[in-house]
Amino acid sequence: MQPAPATQSGTGSDAAVAEEPGSLVVYSGRSESLVGPLITQFAEATGIQVDVRYGSTPEIAATLLEEGPNSPADVFFAQDPGGLGAVANAGLLAPLPDEITSRVKEHFRSPEGLWVGVAGRARVVVYNTDVFTPDALPDNIEAFTDPAWAGRMGWVPTNASFQAMVAAMRVSWGEEKTRAWLEGILANDVVVYEGNSAVVEAVGNGEIDLGFVNHYYLYRFLSEQGESFKARNHFLSDGGPGSLVMVAGAGRLASGPNEANALRFIEYLVSAEAQEYFTTQTSEYPVIDGVAGPEGLVPLEELNAHQIALTDLADLQGTQQLLQEVGALP
């Protein structure tokens, strides 16, 4: 990605233009459509040449683990804490300074300061409003293995956030119960999609009745199609793994050659300006104090979120292996 010419407008004092700004390599497990404008904004304001490699978070994490200290990456910008944890556990991330980590709510950052969350997201069941009212839906994710749901559901087993939810199941339920849930959903002929947006679109169009996604995908459709779009989110209220609230986050590669620029970028991601981008442009929850959450969303503190340390979601390989064993992944 080639940034536009440097300018001092657009991001304020948190990212002022330097005389010799240099470069930065970001490995992004977040899609370009979601975060590309924000990265461009940072590049324009600082003059830093930002080169971005996009891919899924599991793919990017696997690449970083393979490249090890020879990776050209300076920053890992991940969709979920599982990918960050896997890379951190391999010793590839460097501790971040307190002036960055202290900005972020404690639950949404690594206890060792190896990564920080930058945007919060809740797992939800998106449902078709012609078929259901919210009170007609279960309050727990276990219920969807009932044969009554056969042929009515969609999921994205390759998605990093879905895999983080399965990791939460493994920690909270154990392997046996998690395997049984996955096998139950597969037995119900769940429809596989390429991405969460495709699931939401299929629900809104009536192709399926419901799907397992992150909350914010719905709001892109509501913004484009209005309130007539026939899909809405249902947050599972039982506090189980299906009620997981997690974060997209970022960490600095210890071997990255552009340490100063990496820190500037991560600091920018947790600035008020970037946090407002997430709340207004991607409908995600802020992770710092003093920034209002997205309009129309239930505040995080009012959700009965699953209580789990986000660092417990780091066994990405074990989760993927289980998904392969049951046939959810090739």
C-alpha cells in the first residue's frame, strides 16, 4: 500500500509529521476494507511509508511463526487475541511501554504488556426478522445443536473470531463438550460461508435463518440498506462462550527494524481519534475511557459477557486441529 503525500491535517498532534519519517511494515489480520482508511490516515499525517500485508489472522499468525525473527514485519495487527497470543507465546513480540498499555482497559490488554486491544467486538447470533423475534431465540449457544435448527444456520469456521470463540469453549467446557457442540452443529447441516459479511447478507436475504458472527458486520448493511434490511443481532445472555467479547489488537515484533514507527502506530491506534474511527466507521467498541461507544449498541458493561482472560485464547493450533478433526476445516 502506498500512502498519499504527507500532510499535517487529519490526525492532530498524536501523529505529527516528522522530518525523516521512515517506513513501517504492518502484517494485518484485519481486512483492508475495515482498517485501510485508518492506516492511510496515519500514513498521511506522519509521512511514514506504511506497507501492509493483508490476510486472515490465522494465516498471518502462521506466517509470523514460520518467519520467526527473520520477518520483515514491525507490527502484527490482529482480528482477535488468539492470533496475538500465539505469536506472543512464541517470544516474537516485544513489551510495549506503559504510556501505551495504560491507555487500554485492563481486560483488553496482555498482562505482560506484549499487545493491546484496539477495538472491541461481541459474538452474536444474527437472525432474520421475518422468522424470529429476539425472545424466540435461545439464550445460549449450546441450544443450536438441537435438530430443530437443521439447515437453518450459517458459520465461517475459517474466521479468526469464530476460532477464538471455539478456543473459549475449549477452555470453559473442555475438549469433549466442545467437540460435541461442533459435531452437533455439523450434523445440523450448517452452511459454510467465506466471511461474516456473507453470513449476514444470507440472513437478511432469507437464505438462512441465523448465523454466528461478530456484532459489527450487521451495521454495514443497515448503513447501506436502511432499517428495512431483515437481519438483527441477538446477544446470547447466558454468559457462556457464545457471549464472548474480545478485541482486535496490535503488538510490536521484537525483530522489527522500525521500532519507533511501530510504537507510533500502536499509540495512534489507542488514541481518541482512532478509537472514534472504530466506533463511527466500523461500529466497534472503544477500549479506552472517554470515548463513547457506537450509537444504538448496548454498552459493553450491560452485556453478560463470557468471563475469560483473553490470553487464554492463544492455543490457535489446538483449536484449528480440533476443527480439522471434526471436519469443520479441511
